[in-house]
Amino acid sequence: MARSKQILLLAILMAAVAAAYANHFGNSFHFDDSHTIQDNPYIRSLKNLPLFFTDAKTFSVLPANRTYRPFVSASLAFDYALGHGYNVFWFHLSTFIILLLQLVAMYVLFVAILSAARPQSEAAATNRMAALVAVAWYGLHPAIAETVNYIIQRGDLYATIGVVAALALYARFPAGRKTGLYLLPFAFALLSKPPAVVFPVLLFFYIVQFEQEGDLRYGRAAIAAIPSLAVCIALMALQSAMTPKTYTPSTLSEYSYCITQPYVLLRYFGQFFLPTHLNVDTDLQPFPSLTGTVLIGFLFVAALIAVAVFTSRARRWRPISFGVLWFLITSLPTSLYKLSEVENDHRMFMPFVGLVLAVVWAAYLAAERLAAWFNRAQVWRCTAVGALILLAANAYGTHLRNRVWRTEESLWLDDVRKCPGNGRGLMNYGVTQMSRGNYPVALEYFDRALHYTPNYKTLEINLGIVHGALGQTQDATAHFERAIALDPLDNASHYFYGRWLYQSGKIGDALRQLQTSVTLNPSYLPARDLLALAYSAGGDQADARATAAGSLRLDPSDVSMRAVLQATPLQNADYWINASLFQYQAGNYKECIDAARQALKLNPHSELAYNNMGAAYAGLKQWGAAIENERQALRLKPDFQLAKNNLAWAMAQKAKAAVANR
């Protein structure tokens, strides 16, 4: 195959992948993106770039999730700068560009492997075509979309491209091995995510299977892998030293976690061929002891090892062997090192590189054998048509997964449909309904989640929030206090309890909770900002300014804290809307109406201001005014669910009052 034709086919492949992902660039932030990106003040300034390499606390605002991934955090800071804020397009674009570069690196590596397996000159064209099909299948596979759409999981992508590029450089440019150039992408991979630690093992098996023969090949391969092993040991030691002691990857039993992993690998293997159960958060629980299902998992792993050993006997079969070994070896880090979930779809990202090579090469050899037995041209035509149908089906599946990842609501609705026993999934879908003002629906999902996760502090926090929104003060207090009891050192429980107390007008109680939250986690800006506002509301301007100054050191662009520091609150429409909400929560309905009217002077089209006025008039039992204001809110925003709820309640109360007055 001529170089120009190779470039053309690769360009067509890139265009096909781009078309499959064309609907993903506006997808929102999700799940762990909140504490690593959206709430993380460090990524908001490129001045923090050196900190990413010297302080792992910059990775996340949650102490339990802080680990050392400097290149990931640095890339997020660049995306934030390019988009001048949290513009998801730039975050997705940079991830997607790296994906395309990885596909090119995979093509180079696959061609090198297949050429080593079949070095005959007449096989070169078919080797390249098989490599192209394998790369296309990987690039269009729906499981890959689980990582591409999940912004913070670009760490898997960075680790994978680093490992693939390092091996491709080693295989394709043997003359440059003495310079150690191939170790640079490996170092990048390790400083992005620890699973890249597998590279020396992959390099060892590559050398054994494709570069050395005879009894001494294992020793020679081990010697050749020493430089990469030295880099691995050094950077993993750095990783260990830099990771804070607060990092808590899992609370699961190590035994249960590990014996579950072979069965998880079987599930991943099945997802490669039939990716119909992809979801953001699994409901699979670790097996407490050896069962029939556990044994099936171990038998599956044993079968894969047998396949790898058997196919290593003939050189032309070795891409199958190497691909299967890649699948198993790259799964080891997440199988032996226990994490908070036993399986995640984004963990398939690196293992599928090897699996797709093994499957495509096995299919090619099978088609070649059939072509020798039957009508050669017809077999290859059927094979080509089958490959095109397979790729088209995968591209469509990727397009559908992108739609699922569009919003938090669509993502978690998909999860609860596929995993109805997942308490965290039920809770997260309930959160999406709570954010829309659908409090009864949110409470229903929270109660369902409570059945599966009765001791989940985040669920208790959300139960406190929704009960507070429904005006059920005693229930709200009980849930917030239970969240704190479950984990007294968790700053989030104190923050959300303090926020609710602040909104309820209980400034003194709010200050105590917010102070505790800030003490537990000084880098959590929402707590710091609210503490400054609570100090100001309580008349303590000195502490308000001191707290605001601390927030500005973390995030110099914080306008609200700059206003507190200057003791001149920014009285725009948002200020008056927040003021009206504060007065409503405190039961000061007339003051709420006055503040909402001030907001309307600055923004006559604020549906929030009209809704607040309607709620306040309802509090005064002035049903006509309440109904008119809620209707005006809905004229401005027809899908405003909270206004719909308030309108229905006001109309019902007005009807009751009319009956009572007859």
C-alpha cells in the first residue's frame, strides 16, 4: 500500500471518528468533574502550572480524591484558559485531539507488530489494511466514548497514548533506542495515571514475541526492558511520595475486590462484542466469597492465558497472543489495586487496544483460511462488507452514547434504567430532579437509594437539602446531622448544612457549620465564600474581609469576594435575587418582594424574580398576586418547574379559600 494511500485512508478514518463524535462537544461536566474541574480553583489560572507538579492537593478539592496527576491538571488549566472559563467545548476538543493522535500511534504500532509477524513484502498491504480496520474499530467503539465524554478520565487516555506511543517508537525506530526517546511518552503516561506502570511488561513481551528467538530471548528481553523499569520505579516512587495521606481510593475488602475482578474482565470482554450495557456507574457489588460466578471468571482468565500461550507458538499468530496479553496485563493495575468500584467502563480504554488487535487479526487469519478453501474473491468481498457494517454499527452506537452523556439528567436516567439497584445512581438522578425543582420526584429517588445505601453520607446531605426545600425543617435537620455523624471530618456535610441554615436566616448556626467546613478543607471555595457572606450578614465585616481575602488568594477572579473585601456588594440583578431568596427563607415576605422588585428594575426579564415574588405573596396568602407573578415567570420560561409547582399550589389554596368563604 503506497504511503499516499495510507495517508488518505487514515484521513478517512479520522473523518469517520470525527463524524461519530460530532454530537459530543457540547456535553456537560459529569460526576467527578465537579471536584476536579468545576470546583477546583487551581485550574483557573495558568500561574498554577508549577503547583500541579509539586502539590497533589491541586488535583481535587476533596481530600480523599487527591492524587498526583500533574499533566491532567495542567491540561485542564490550558482548556480553562482557552475557553476563558468553563466552556465545555474546549475541554472536549483537547481530549478529542489526543484521541486522534492515539489512533495514529496505534496504527504505527499495529503495522510494526503485523509486519514482524508476517515480514514478507507481499503481505505488507494486507498487514496495513488489517491494522487500519483494528484502529477504526477501536476509534468507533461505543465503550471508548465512555472515556472520551468523561472529561476528568482523560487520565486514562493520556496513560494509554503514552504507552502506545512509547512502544510504537521502540518498535518503529530501533536506531533511536539508545537515546531513550521512547521513554518520554512513557514518563508522560505515568505522570498522568498510574495504570501506565504496565509498559515495561508489555515491552518485555513485545521483544520476546517479535524481536528475539531461541532460549535466550527472555533474558535479552528482560535486559532491554531495564531502562523502562528504572523510569517506572523512579516515577512510581515520586507518585507515592507526592500523594497526600488523605487519599482514600476505596473502603472495600481487598479480598472481595480481587476475587471479583476475573468476572469483571469477562464482562469487559463481552462489552467489546456487544456493548449494550454501558453505563456511568455500575451496580455490580464485590463478591464476598468464592461462588460459581467467581469461578467462571477465573476459568475465563485461564482460557485467555491458554489462548495467549497457544497462539505464541507460530509467529504469524503472535499478534493474537500479544493482544490477549495486552488485555490481561493492562487490566492488572485496576484488578490488583482496589478502587471504590469493582468496575468502570472507562477502565476498558487501555485493555481494548490489545483486544481489538487480537480479534481483528484472528478474524483476518480465519478469512484468509476460508479464502483458500472457497471462492477467494467472494470471501474477501463478504469480509469487507461485514467489516463496514460492523464499523457503521459501532459508529452509531458511539453517537447514541454521546447523546446519553449530553446532560447529568440523561446520563443518570440511563444509569438507573440499566442498574436499578445502584443507590448512588438513584441518588444522582434524584439530584438532577432536585435541581429542576421537582422535589417530590427527587425525594422518591432518594428514598429508593436509601434502601440500597443506608449509610451513605452524600445521600443524607441530599435528603437534608430536599426536605429543607419542602419546608420540612425537622427532617432536614435530622438528615444533615446524620450525614455529619457518618463522617464528622467530611467538610461537605458541614457546608451544605451551613448553607441551609444560612438560607433559613439562622446566621449564628450557619457560621458554626461553615467555619468547621473551612477548617476541614480550606481550599473548598463554596464554603469559604458563603462563610464570608455569613460573616457580613451577621455584621462581622472584619472576619468577612479576612475570609474573602483568603478566597481571592485561591481564585483572584472571584467577583463576589472582591465586593465583600471592598465592603461594596455588587448590587446587580443576581444580588437582589439572592437577597429576595434569603428574605423568603427567613420568612420576611415583604422584604423578599421589595428585593425582587429591585432585581426586576435591573433585569425586567428575570423569571427568578417573578417566582420569588409569587412565592412571597403566597406566604402572605395573597393568592391573586401569587398566581399572577408565577404566570409571568412561566411566560418568560415555560419549562420553569419550580414556578409550575408554586402556581399549582397557589391556585389550589385560592380555590380552598373561595370554598371556605362561601
